Amino acid sequence: MDLSALQQVALSDAGLRLLATALAIGLGTIGPGIGIGVVVNAAIHAIGRNPDAAGQAQLNMFLGIAFTEALAIFALVVALLIGFKIL
């Protein structure tokens, strides 16, 4: 395959669709990944400061993780919709 054939594949509709799919899932999971790290960090610090409130801190941590993970699942759904030519 020469360079012109690679350029034709990269600029085709399928190539751009694959690029959009990769960007949608890649960039769509950066935020939730950082968010989960921040939520768990805050919960660990809260439990360290007040061990008696560990149950409430863990409950809030798991709720925060669930809501943050929903954003990553939304990014996955959008990437699948782009990949299967629905969007």
C-alpha cells in the first residue's frame, strides 16, 4: 500500500467514522476517570478525619461513583451509535 492509498482510507467515510468513535470514547472517559479519582480521594480523606462517619462517607462515595460512571456509559453509547452509523 502506498501513501496515496493510506490517505484515501484515512479520509474515507469509514476512516473518519472510526476516528470519531475513538475520540468519543477516549475523550468521553477522561472526565469520569478523573471524577472517580476525586470522589474516592475525598471519601478517603473524610474517613481518615472522622472514622465514625465512615458509613455515610462510603454511601456518598458510591453514589458519586455511580453518577460519574453514568457519564462514561453515555460516552460508550455515543461511540457505539457513531460506530454503527446511527448518528
